[in-house]
Amino acid sequence: MNHHLQDTLKNNNFLFSQLNKAEEKRQAVPTIKPENRIVLARISEGEFLQSYNVGDGKKMVPLTQNLQREPDLDLTRRFIENRIEEALREDKGSGCEIPHLDPFAKEIMQFDKILPPITCKGKDWVRCYHSECRVVKSILETTKNVVCKYQDIIYESDHKYHLGPPTQVDGDKPYILDKSDHVKIKCTGTHEKRYMGVLKHFGLLSSTWVGYTLGFRKSVERKPAPPFREDTLNVLIFGFDSTSKNGFIRKMPKSYKYLKNTVKATILDGYNIVGDGTPAALFPILTGKTELELPDARKKSITNATLDSMPFIFYKLKEDGSFYLEEANGRKGWGTASKYCIGDTPQFQLMMNITDQFLRLDGKRFGFTFIADITHDNAYMISVADDAMVRFLQTLENRNVFEDTLFILIGDHGPRELPVPG
């Protein structure tokens, strides 16, 4: 660490700074008097302390016992962030030096694990393409008198939904998605019973299948691009939760090789997270602002703010055409049995499939796909998606998607569940 930064951080134990004037806060935060001092200290157990009005003799209290002072905490964090940034600029002129880390260093490889692929049981009877859902050919060839009842999954909020009325569809006739992109299906039919490939009996084995699938409802209007924007690029941001750059290189070698050598992707060696955690990584990309410049909308915050008011770029891009946001977040509470599967398909594969469908819609497209189920709680499991990711990239390459689409592959931060943080 350089001497100037060491002086600023006081050996990473104490940072004492004199404020001449406190920043006025939007949420009616009282102004701190100029003669008073803000002190942030770090003790050996890693517990952060904060104190205000030091000149009045107020004692330090654990930050965990003072969460109600969230606006003041933001002020302190902003001040420290600015001081560190100033120190780095003064010492280096343009910021910190980027370290060159070996993704396959022995210190990290000693913890590496190779996990088996995800195997999903059963056979889905129905699949959707865009707004049209049908019984698949293999089921129709082996099952007679197929009758399916479809119920739209209608979301009232991110965590609450209700099922629409059932609609019965017979045989190979299609069901058209109209009220929702997601649907629950129950199908019944009579299987043919075969022995050594020869039909022996018919009508003796009745079967029932219940499943979930998704597509794109027909009722959503596909807007044409505004005048003079017809030739602008489409955008697809494809992310893996809790995945660092080196972690991707290490655990997704085929995908990284294909991106680098075949797609000729630009590798951003100097790009880094602007803070810590998912919001600190995604907010600058999607809003042009850091996490600290936006209202605190975390669940534990006392502000009761939501993300709806934030200046996300997709609000603007919706005016140019279609927009679709998808995140792997536990199968939307559908009650499916497997943690990693939706029916016979791994959830990450379903995400890739629906993203490919999205890129085939008419009009301008802005997409954000974020896979979390195989990465958030396990730093090694992302490798099960390597072959599928290559196939997904090959599909895009073969369809010339990269010719008119800005494709951004990202991770929000390194793994949390790893002996050595990434």
C-alpha cells in the first residue's frame, strides 16, 4: 500500500477526519455542527463503530445497535469513499494499479471442486415458443386422448400471484399466452404400453402430468423503433450472480475460450465493482449512479423506498421497443420439487432458452438475464452451465445476433460461499 493511502487510512485501524460542513440530506437529516467531529473506528473483531458530536462527549456505539441512523451512515460512507478516492488520485494520478492475478493459482486451486451435472427427472408434456404453447411431439406419439388445462400465473407483486381460470385444450391444439408470460398446466392422457418396441396393449395406463412453463404473452404490444433509431443496437446483459471474472475463467473455460477466440469479445481488465454487493455492481450500469447516490431501498431500511423511482435505463429503452427482465430467484414460488429444475430442464438452461426466444421477437430489444440459482450459494456449481453457455453463444453467433446486439457478460461480485473470497 502506498504511503499516502496508508496515512489516510491510519493503517486501516482508525480514520479521523474533520468536517467543515455536513451535507444536507434529502430525508431531513439534521446538519452536523462544523465544530463537531465524525469518527469511524475499526476494532480487531471487525465490528465497526460510529460516533457523532464527539465534541459533546458522546460515546461510541456499535453500528449494529444504531441502524436507525441509516442516513448518517450513508453520509459517513460517502465522506470516507471520497477521501480514499482523493488519496488514490493524488498518489497515482489516475487511480489504483490493477493487480494481475492468476485464476489458476495454487492458493485457490487447492479449494477447487468438480461437481456433477444437474439431472432433472421426468418429461415435460408442453413447451411454449413465444406466445404459443403446445403438447410436444414425443408425447403425442405415445399418448392418446391428451387433454390439458392451462392456468395463467398472474403476478400481483414480486412475491404474490394467483392462478387464472382453467382453459381446456385438446390434443395438439395450441394455447395462446395472453394474460401472463407464465402458465401452470395439468395434462391427462392414456399411454400405449409397448414391449420390445411392439404395441401390446392400449388404454391400460392412464397418466397425469403437472408442470410450469413460460413464453411471451401476445397481448404485449411490440413497438416499432422511433424515427432515426431504427439502426441502433439491441442490448443483452447476461449475468451470473456471485461470480468474479477470474472465477468465470476458472470454472467456465469453454465459454471463456469461445468468447475470446470466436466471438472476439472485448475483455474489460480494468473494470471493477463500484462498492460491494449486487446493487453496487448493477446500479452504475443501469442508472449511471452509484449505490450511495440513490435512495436506500433495502428491506432493512427505514425509508420504505422502492426501486420503482430509480432512473433505470430500461425505462427509457422501453420507448424503443421490447423489454424483458428475468432473474433466477427460486422458481418464483411455484412449488416445484427440485431446487435447480423447472420440469425436465435445468433452470439456467430455461433462462438461456427464453433469452434466445426473446432475441427473436420483432422490434428493438433490451434484455437482462441474471442467473443465480447455481452460483449464489456455491462457487463451484457454475461449471455445470459451461457446455450450455457455449451452445447458447453458438446459437447467437450462427444467427448473427452479435452484428446488431451489444452483448455484455457480467458478474456482480465474487463468491460469498468460498474458503478464499474471489
